Amino acid sequence: MHLEILLQEQLISRRRLAKFAPGKVLPLMPEIIHCVEVRVNGQLLALGELVQLEDRLGVELHEVYHAWLPEVDG
């Protein structure tokens, strides 16, 4: 299954996209820390927030939606 951790989606112009280059910093909205989406095969599975785990980042899940998941044996 394809797992995605989505921080932010936005529309941008071709002009802005053409300015992308190594070293360019893409600004994110401050509230994304608390609005992280976890998707499986494109379907929303959970909502959470970014947390610091020693030397890494993680996502603490606050809401989990299992309704669309297929049954798993074992």
C-alpha cells in the first residue's frame, strides 16, 4: 500500500514553478504542524500533528478513520 504524509497542498503559478532550483526554500503555513494528513492509496486514513522524536520528525495521530480499509487477517 502507498502511504503518504501530506503537509500542505497549494496551487502555484507556472512562473513561480519555473523559479524552483536547488537551494530554494518553500515556505509552509505555520498551522501545518497541527494539520498533517496521513493517506493510504490516496484515501485519508488519519489526521495528526508533527512532533519531534529525538533526532527525527514524526506524526502523532489524533483521528484515525478505518471505515474504508479492507479486512486484514491476523
